[in-house]
Amino acid sequence: MMLAVASGKGGTGKTTVSVNLARVLGSSVMLLDCDVEEPNCRLFLGGGVLKKEDIVGIPVPEVDEALCDGCGECGRFCAYSAIVSFGTVPVVFPEMCHGCGGCEKVCPRKAIRETDKRIGVVGTIRAENITLIEGRLDVGVAMAPPLIRAVKDRLQKDTPAIVDAPPGTSCPVIATLRGADFVALVTEPTPFGLHDLRLAVDTVRELGIPFGVVINRAGIGDERVHMFCKGENVPILLEIPDDRRIAEAYSKGYLIVDALPNTADSSEAWRREFSNSTMPEGFETCQPINASAGPPGVGPGVAGCRSVGISHDRGRFPACVWSRSLATPGTISRGRSRAVQDLLLRLHLLPVGAHHKKNR
């Protein structure tokens, strides 16, 4: 089971959501930092111990001038102009090469062989229940997707994984989201945030992955993000308020669920806030997680609702993308669907009782 945390822009709070969710899972979990150009999950894991570090490279062409006759087949094949020939020995631009190996295959004189070019490293760090797999792209290297794939190759099938994706909707994001069982899109309630959320929603829908939205810094903008989610039937999973204390904890490398300075029980309250994030109305069997005591500001009877200032009357969100996607045969294989539900139930991102008979 792989839960990806993504967004349409940088700085929305993907890492905040990723590391806090990993902490509250309560059992062994893999945290994959696929933002390889600026990885920072390790900054929030305290005394994490580096277990190992592997060098990652991609194959780039090297031309044997004694065999090459300058036919130009290699250059005509390459879609990225990483190798070009004008009737002479080809010129190779390693920074442009995607490592597909096609030029070697089409060379009629077998004058091309591949050599390994380093692009970065993948490190493994252990911190309590979290195993962090971190990719770090070398300075000046433009090819992030091969390194992201190397990070994901370290996934263990029997261990749940939370993936911190790069920002945007370009190739590195697509490489990260492929194979994910669910995507949490982090945004902020501003016009800029809404603009990029639209792009992210379109991207995830094109990939056919179930998704929901987390709103960070709630309270700084307007209701347009909420109205967009309502109109598109996109569930809002959690809202994190615009609170200076959260920013201070983040700037010191502390997790919200561990160190938010508020009241005596504030850390535990935030643990509940992350671990009890729930879906909007619309499930066939939607039950409150804790009906006796709601979160701060929410009274008994509506406990489990972790959205701030949002009406959860039936009809506000008439349908739930998650429940519909998980209940639809063929959307996710049966085994993966059950794995999705099991992890979401453990994180309480899916209400208790939301298993559907179709997936049993």
C-alpha cells in the first residue's frame, strides 16, 4: 500500500503532512522522500541513523570512433537530441540523455556502448517506527525521474509506505505518483493555491488514482478551495490552521504531533487531529470514530469531523471520491483495494465501517 502526498505547487505543506502521518501510524512504515532536488524529511526525524547510501546512475552512450561511419542513425532515433551527428562522429550530451539505450540498439556498426553516469544517491535512515528512503540528486543534474524510480525500487511489499512527492505536475511528479494507491493533495486556501490545485486534480484524475485534499494554513484566504472541492466532489480530509506555533515548531524541525506548544495535552490533540482525519459525508456506512469526545472546537455527536469551519450537512459533499473509487470493481485490484482500506483505517482517514461488501 502506497499513499502519496502531492500538490500543484511548492511550499504547501507536503512534508508536514507526510512526516506527521508517518509518525502517527504507530507501526513500521516506510517514508519515501521523492522530492529528490530538495529532500527534507530527514530534518524532522531527530536522531535518525543512516544505514546505507547507494550511488545511482543512468546509462549514457559512448562512441567508438574507430567503428563509427557517421551514418547518423543514432541521432535520428534520439527524441531528446542527446546524441547528434552531421556525417561525422556523433557528439554526446550526457545531461540530455534519458538512458533508454535506443541509440546503441539502432547503431548498424555496433559503435556505441553504454557507460554509467552518476546522477545522485539513495540513502536509508531509520528513526523509531519510520524507515526513510531519501533520494538526493547531484548538483547540476536535470534527470530526476530515474533517481525517483531508484527510491521507489526500495519499497517493501508488506510494509505500508507514505511518499513525499515533488511539487508541481511535471515528469518527476508523474514518476512519483505512478503505482500509488491513493494521493493526498495538499493545498492552501488562496487563489494561487486553488489554481495549482486544479492542475494537480486534473493530473491525478488522468492517472486514475483515488485522491482527497488536505488544506494547510486554513484561515488565511477565502472559501474558493472549499467550493471547488464541493463542486468537483473532492473530499477534504483535514485542515491545518494558520497558527504561528505550528510554523515555529516546523522551523525547529519538530513534528506537530510531538511538540506543538499549546496546552498540556496539545500534542496528543494534534496526534488525534492527524490520525483521526475523516472523510466527508457520503459513505454508505459512515460512523464517527469517537462519538464521546470530539477534537478541540467540535462537540460530541460530530466527533471525527476534523475540518475547520465547514458544514458537513448531507449534501455539502454529495458523493465521496474515495468511497466510490474503492467500491468500484476494476478501479483497484481487490488485494490492493483491501490494502488501501486497511491503511486508511489505521490512519483513520477512512471511517470505521466503510469497508464495502463489493471488496470483501
